[in-house]
Amino acid sequence: RGVPQIEVTFDIDANGILNVTATDKSTGKENKITITNDKGRLSKEDIEKMVNEAEAYKAEDEKQRERIGAKNNLESYCFNMKSTIDEEKVKDKVSAADRKVITDKCDETIKWLDANQTAEKDEYEDKQKEIEGICNPIIQKLYSA
């Protein structure tokens, strides 16, 4: 009498097959069950197909990532410029006309960004060069003063 003592052993082989063995220590009775991984799993062909598709779309994904990176760079440049010229210590050193030029150009670029969400990387980079060409001379003037 008393508490039954059962020893349970779990063993997973290299193929992902689980073997479970339960042994009652008092009687020596033993049962085994094997659990395979074939139900609801992907076949080798399915896995191979998915890997091939991932490789095929890799270049396209990279291009998309670069495009979004260029868009984000342009957007953050505009917002950074606007916040820089609105800082108290900068406001005094930049003329109202120059501040208006930067603010207007940044607002115009942000509107362009909102209207052109699907533009190409080159378009975003061209816009970035354009706005930098306007803002950089003003900022250089600020720091050289």
C-alpha cells in the first residue's frame, strides 16, 4: 500500500520524435508511447519553398527598407530643423526672414511627404539635398557668427 512510485522518462531523438516511458517501481510494469511530429507540421518541400520565396523577396525587401529609411531621414531632418530654429538661443541669432525660409521649406517638404508616401528612394534623397541646400547655409551662418 501507499503512494505509487512511477518513473517517467522523456527522450527526444534527432528527428523530433518523443519517446515516453512510464515504469511502476513496485510492480515493474512498464508502458511506452512514441509521439511523432508529422501531424500539422510543414513538410520538407514546404520549408524549402518558403526559404526560396524568402530569398526571392530579399532584394525587394532591402530596396523597400532603403526607401523607407530615406523617407524617415528626410522627415526627421525637417522636424529637427524646425525645432532647432525654434530654440530660444537660436531664435536670437537667426533673422526672421531666414527662420521663415526654413519653416516654409520644412512645412512644404512635410506636406510633400504626406502626399507622396510611395515615392522612390531617389525622390526622397533629391528632396533631402534640396532642403539641405536651403537650410545648411543659414545654419552655417548661425554657427560662424
